[in-house]
Amino acid sequence: MRIRFAFADQRFTATLDDTPSARDFASMLPLDLSIEDYATNEKIAHLPRKLTTQGSGPFGNEAPGDLGYYAPWGNLAMYHGSYRYSAGLIRLGHFDDGIAPLLKRGTHPLRIERAA
């Protein structure tokens, strides 16, 4: 499934993996959240409820452009820099057109919806 993100003047899409957590996330759409910078390699947005962690576990091949869910805090993690798997992190999918939109700094209203 493809989803669309919009914040500030940025518009971009991601493709979700076919996993229980990604399907649970998709069931929440559309969402109006707030996106903010976290550390030097990611943006985060807090979800209104926790996602299922069924079927999750360690993964490899982490890469900028990954869309994740950090279960302990209940937030989306949108990576624009290198990162490594940590306990509680679930990959939900990957951004389709690279990381450029995630480089816009600051805190902004964020809209996430299914792409047509």
C-alpha cells in the first residue's frame, strides 16, 4: 500500500510493507499529527495509539528512507540518515522518492493519508 505525507511545502509518498504493524498503521489513516526533528538522523511523529507488534523482530539492511515505528514511545520514525536497529523498532516501509523532504527542519503539522 502507498501512503502520502504532507507537511510545510513537502509532499511525498511511502510504500508500506505487508506486515501486521504496517496494516495496523494503515487502518488509522488519515491522520493529522505533528512532525518534528529528533537527533540528527530522523523525524518523528507521535501516533494517537500504539500499533500491534505482532510478527515484529530484529531486521537488517537499515537505510535512510526507512519508515519505522518505535513501540516503546509509540511514534513513527522517519529516517533521513544512517541508523541501526534497536529493540522495539519495527520497520513499516520505505519512502518512495528518497529523503529530501525529510531534511526540512522544524516542527510542522503533518497529514498522512492513503495515496490514490
